[in-house]
Amino acid sequence: MAENRRLWWTVAAAAGLLAGGALPPLGSPPLLWLALVPLWALSPAQGALWGAMAVLISHRWLLWLHPLDWVGVPLPLSLPLCLLLWLSIALLGAVLVGGWRWLVGRLGADRFAAALLASALWGLAEVLLAKGPLFWIGLGAAALPGDPALAGLAQLLGAGGLAMLQLLLGWGLWQGVLRRRWRGRWLLGWLLSVLALHGAGLQQLRSESRSALEGPRETVLVLQPAIPTREKFSWLQQRSLQRQLSAALTEAQQRGADLLVLPEGALALGQELPSPPALEVLSGGFRQQDLELRSSLLQFPAGATEAQAALDKHRLVPLGEWIPGSGLLGWAGLSAVGGVSPGEAPRLLPRADGALAVAICYELADGSSLSRASRDGAGWILASANLDPYPEQLQQQFRALAQLRAIEASRWLVSAANTGPSLVVSPDGQVLAQLPSGQAGTLLSTVSRRFGQTPYVRWGEWPLLLLVLGASASLAWSRVRQS
């Protein structure tokens, strides 16, 4: 008996590690389905271990914050603090997955209605968590970059719906192992379901591409400065940025660009452009709103060296830009510009040449907000980020999320990042161009403003909510009949 318990704990840890590895940058749904099979049979405590292991693997890039001496943290405390942050996120994942597994135990996982209810609730939870400060990537992003056909279903159900489908496919495999009498027929039905889902995803991408309404084209030049965040505010690096910005303004004018884009935090507080631009400039930077410091996307119309409008960052990085009770503690956070205040929630930036949906940094994880901006008139999506000093693992996760956001809304997406990834994604999720990571450079692309609405843009999370209500009603009616 004790050996069986140890075996299940080992299986829980191994499956969690496999789940974390199956997420982007690998993006392998088949590996994730295998990792989800034992999750349906684990105890709540073992499910918590599964969740902790998955987060430890998928969020290991947090350790690259070390060393933190550049923001005033003593070197002996730097690594312990980074480890504490990494383990704290894993603990949160353990609590959430353990709680979900407890709910599955209460519902009973043998019936499809119970599995559907539990899976849809997980998907909705990912959508809600993406609006708070403590979520980056979940099962909804697992289809990319390895399985774009399955990711096409995001146009119907969003990332929450993709998370639900991953769980249901894992449940189907688990049931196939249990149903000894009908195992062959069950697994054949499961395989046909997988093929049908992929076919539906491809069909959705193709039909949306054919029916999309496209407006005028816009030529965008992206500047990737590749300035290390730890040296960002030094005189030498500021001079380098000024030279790169002046050269980019000249290049944009010579190559006929309509818009120049700089990444998150490129300009310091109150910093102006070196010369009046001949075209519109959108740059990450900082501004003062009353007594509050905001991290923003600053808008410089043609001919203006000072920003005339801005969209403030709403979803702040915990510990980096904001900590709970920071006013009482007298600590602004880990970043060199800590103490930032959040802006308004809508991600729509009005412009004379057409509104944009804007994601600053890890706001890219919140697909519902960007889809709402698309519904409100955004013609394409702009992602502005500074992912230094994190490794390429995080950049590749960012790239996968950019692909998913483009698919959900069927919009062109342009990313401008300090050290990468600066890229262009087509409405069907293909990365058409990308600058090398960590190297300074410019990227010229042409995007079309699109006005159509995918089912997800139009309906949001309503399909998931209806599935929750339907599955709940089915379970309730079944219990009434049994009683």
C-alpha cells in the first residue's frame, strides 16, 4: 500500500514536470495530454505537487533576475530572493491545481458532464487570472508553436477554451485506459475527436482569412535598441539610444514608413525626441499623472517632439513595478523605476490613422482585453515589451502568446521589444519576420487594418459560461433522478 502511494507521488511529480516542459517554447499538445492523464486520478495533495512541478519548469526564467544588485539589493540576498519568488509562484500553482483536483473529486470524474464542468472552470480561471498580477502562461497557450491547427480554435473559444480542450483530451485518454472492455473503441473515438478538432481549427483559420474585411495598409518600422536594463539609465547607454533613435527616424522617412515604434520603457520620464519627426512615433516611456508615475505607450504625432497622448500600462509586474502596501512599506519594488501606478483597463489606443489594441509587457497574457479592444475598433495589435534580463525561454513564450493573440482576434500583430522578440505575426498566427534576439536593429513591415470579428471577439467567454451552466444542469438532473 505504501509503495503504491509513493508510486503515485512519483507519477504526480513526473507528470507535472512533463506538463511544464510541454508548454511554450516547446508547445507540444500531445505531451501535455499525456501529462494530464494522471492528473484526473490524483488526490488533491498529489495534484498540488503536479501544479508546483509544472510551474517550476515553465517559470524557471524567473531565476535570471539574479543578480539584483543593480536595483539596490545586496548581492548575498539576491539569489535567495529570486528563489523565494520562483518558489512562491510554484506554491500558488500548487494551491490552484490542488483546489481544482479537490473539486474534481467532489464532482466525480467518470462522467463526461463532470469532466466538462471541471475543464471549463479551469479555462475560465485562466482567463480571470490573466487579468490579475500573478499569471503569465497556462494550458491555453500549449498549442503553440507546435500545433497551429489546434490553436485555430482560439478564434471560436479563446485561450480559455483551448485550456478546456486540452484537459478534456487528457480526460479522454485517461478514460480510454480505464475502460478495459471498450478500450479499443474508446481510443478510436478519441483519435477521431482529435482529428476533428484539428480539422475544425484549420477550417476556421481558412474561412476567417477568406471573409476578413481589410482596410488601408500601414508601414511600420520597429526599433530594437538591445540596451541592457541594468545599464539603461547610464549616460553611455542613453547616448546610444539617442543615436539609434535619430538613425531610425531618418530610416523611417527614407523607407516610407507611416509609423516608428520603440519598446516598453525606451524613453525616460520627460524625455523628448531628438528632432521633430516626419511621421508618427509610438514609444514606451514614462509620464507623470498628477503625483503618480505611469509606464505608458507615448504617442508623438508627426512634427511633435513631446508626447501628445498616451496609453498607460494597466497590469503591473508584481515586485518589479508594484507591491501590495508599497506605500506603508516604503519600498517601490525591484525595478529601477519601481513605484509605478496602473492606468485604465481598456487596451484601445485611438489614432488618426486607425485605433490599435495595445499590450505592454505581460499584458499580452490577457487575450480577453485585447479581443475587447478589437471589438471596439482596433485594426491591429501592438505589443511593447522589455524582457531583459530574462533568457530566450521567456522570449519564446512571449512569441507563442503573440501568435495566440493574433489568432484569437484575427489581427496583424507587431511586437517591439528591447532585446527581443521584435516580430510581425499574421492574423493566422504565422511569424513572418523577426529580429535576432539581443541584437540592435530595425524591422520594417506592412500590416493591414482589419475590421471583422471572430466568434471569440464577438462572444468572449460566453460559450464557456454556457458550457458550465449546461454541465451543471446535467449533473444536477442526474442526481435528482438517482435520488
